[in-house]
Amino acid sequence: MITDRRAFIVDNTRLQAPPHAPELTLHLADEITPLWRLTEEALAEIGLPPPFWAFAWAGGQALARHLLDHPEIVAGRRVIDFATGSGMVAIAAMKAGAARVMAADIDGFCAAAVALNAAANGVGVEFTDVDLLDAPAPDWADVILAGDICYEQPLAGRVLAWLTAARAAGKTVLIGDPGRTYFPKTGLTLLAEYQVQTTRELEDFEVKRTRVWTFP
């Protein structure tokens, strides 16, 4: 069993820059399958979800790029990065001048991954493993960021309903999506489009057309 998740991450990843946000440095894995198997073996549990925390997914890369290019979106504001994974988007928000960033993810490895990656980039990021979908978005948050959240049902429906309510409460909401199956076809405003480099092991193409959206 894994007793030190920080050590596990360091031993099975390497520090590298995501292709579309080279200003950042993250502990990332080069291949998904070996790490996935190692994680299942170490936790003595088969059927775990992929180690999302170990990869720079296309939707997150697009969001990170957009924040770094448009820091006014988060500068001086309080931000939640929902389903943070590696913490890439949260770190980009801090680099762009956010006053406070909380990274949220229910994956038990993400706390260690976010801490390691934030330290590697010289920023401070808070973390919570609370399932934020069980309550309205926290009052203190000004901006909510979400990358790659429409890859399965019914999770996509829950997340989109939660984000819609957050926007109705006056929060700025940005979503990064590379054309996932359950992404809504209407009701959002396109902010930007990027050609994001990825790998065929993660995606169906080596370059994914990825868009950043907001609620009107």
C-alpha cells in the first residue's frame, strides 16, 4: 500500500512543461498505462479511475493558456479550480495574479500532486477534497474554472448544473473543453480556441482543438 503519496508521485513522474503552457512546470507522467497499473497495485484496488493528476489534459492546458494570456480574468480575484487534477489551472491562476486560489478534487492523490506542483512553480495554492457539488459554490469565490469535466454522464450533468447556478449567483465561470461527448451544444459563449498538443495514449489525436467557454 502507498504510505507516502508525495514520494510515489515524485518517483513515477518527472518535472516538465505542459506543451501549451510552457511557463509552468509540473510533475507529469510520460505514459498513462504503466502508472495506472502501479497505482492500482500500490493501493491493492482494481478498477480505479485513470490518474488524472499525472497528465496535462487538453481542456486544462487551454484554460491555463487563456489565463496566462488574459490575467485580468483572475487578477486580484478569488478563484476555485474545480476537478483540479495536477493543479495546472490553479497554478496558472496564481501566476496570473489571483488573490486566492483553491484547488478542488476528490481524488486522494491530488492533494499531494497540487502541493508538489505549486511548490515547483513558487506559488501557494489551497486544496480541498470536499465534493463541492453537494452544496452551492462557496460565497467567497469570484471565479470558477473547470477543465475537461464533460467526459462522462451523469457527472457532466451535475457539474454543469452546479456551474450554471454559480453563474446565476454572479460568479465568473470558465470551462475548458476539447470536444468531450457530453459537453453542451448550446448556452455558452466561446472565448478562445487553441490547438493543444497531447498524445494518442490520452486522446484520439495528437493535437486537439480545444475551446474555452463562459456563461453569457
